[in-house]
Amino acid sequence: MALIYRPARLPDDAALLIDLNAEYLQFVFDGVAARYPVTLADIFPGGDIRAYLPDALPKIVGNGPPESLFHIVEDAGVPIGMGGVRPVRPGICEMKRVYVREAARGRGLGRQLVERLIRDARGFGYDQMFLDTAPTLTTAIALYEGLGFARIPPYPEVEVPPIMHPHWVFMSKALN
């Protein structure tokens, strides 16, 4: 396994990022919709994930170091995951879009990616990291808790639609 964490670049990686993000968001939505009475239109403008993504990508990817970094994770040249760190407010960042494709799961790659993002955030000088995740992603929640994240109320900058706040999981970790 020759993992490479490469910085995402726009516009060069736009098509790949749309594919990865659409796959991730559909995966999350399918789990949430099985448990809660929500539709795609409740969460994404017009109910279309792919239509939402082109305008969202610059915010997801961010401006790059020293304030943000979005990784595309590749194994032998094949994209298998993604995840990033972006600023929320002075001293606080947010972990975003941590995702490992199904074929690559079960090898500890999610943990490796999250630990890498925590190191990135510390390297950028952040004191605190926020994240949000679906309540159905129990393996991810257990990973985050095991790495010292604690549940918090929704933070003002979160992109999760208010309709989902009562059901969603928001977390924080001190980085210093």
C-alpha cells in the first residue's frame, strides 16, 4: 500500500472532487434518510447533490496552507479517500469531508487520515478543531471520541441545515 496524500487543486481536481464528494454525501444521506424523514431537497438546494458541489468546492478545498489543506488520498495512483482542514474563526478550524471509499475500508485509513488532519491543524497553529458528522456514522464517531473529541452543541459556522441539528453530532477537540 503506497498511500499518497496530495493537496487538492482547483480547477484541476474539480471533476474528481465532485465525484468523491457526491459519493460521500450520497453515502451519508442514504444512512440518514433510512432513519429520519428527510429528503435530498431538505439538505441540498434543489435536492441535487451534484448541482450543489461546483459552488461549494472552493469553500471545501480552501485557500491552502497556512490556513487550510484538503487532501486527496491515493493508493497506487487510485483515489481512495479525501479529507481536509479549513478555518472557522481565529484559532479554530474544522475537519471536513473525511471519507474513505468502500473498497479501501477496514485497513485503518480513516484513522490515519484523521490523525494526519489533526497534525495539519496543529501545524497551522490552530488551538481547537470542530467537526460534524451524521449520527449513523457510528464507526467514525467512535474513532473521533477515541482521539479525544467531545460532543458539543452546533457551532454557528456549521453547514448542516438546521432541520438536522437535533439529530446531528457536533464535536470539538483541543489541539494544544
